[in-house]
Amino acid sequence: MTDFKECMTTFISKTNIIIRELRNVLERVENHKENCNVAKTVGSTISLAGSIVTIGGLFAAPFTGGISLGIREL
């Protein structure tokens, strides 16, 4: 009976260590996912702003003699 208790104690101890390590990995994965979502949002916002500037430059080209086309190169 003591062998069983020792075996269960060892099993529980090792299982708790594994659970702790898996929680650490899960925390790192969640942090990475959050960072990726932030980067994706920033990239989409910058892309949208660039599109608006490009369309605005093309729209204003006839009125500015083409000078507004240079704005997109900035």
C-alpha cells in the first residue's frame, strides 16, 4: 500500500509540474497572439490611410496640375 501512495504522490507532483509549465507556455502564446493582433490592426490602419491619400491625390490631380500626385511619394 505504501508503494501505491508513493507512486501517486510522485505522479501528482510530476503532473503539477507539467501543468505549471503548460500554463507558462499558454501565457506566452496568448501574449504572442495579442501582439500579432495589434500588429495586424496597425498594418490595416496604415494601409487604409495610404489608400485614402492615394485616392485623394488622384482625385485632386486635375485641379493641381498633377502636383498632388507627388503627395503619395512622401
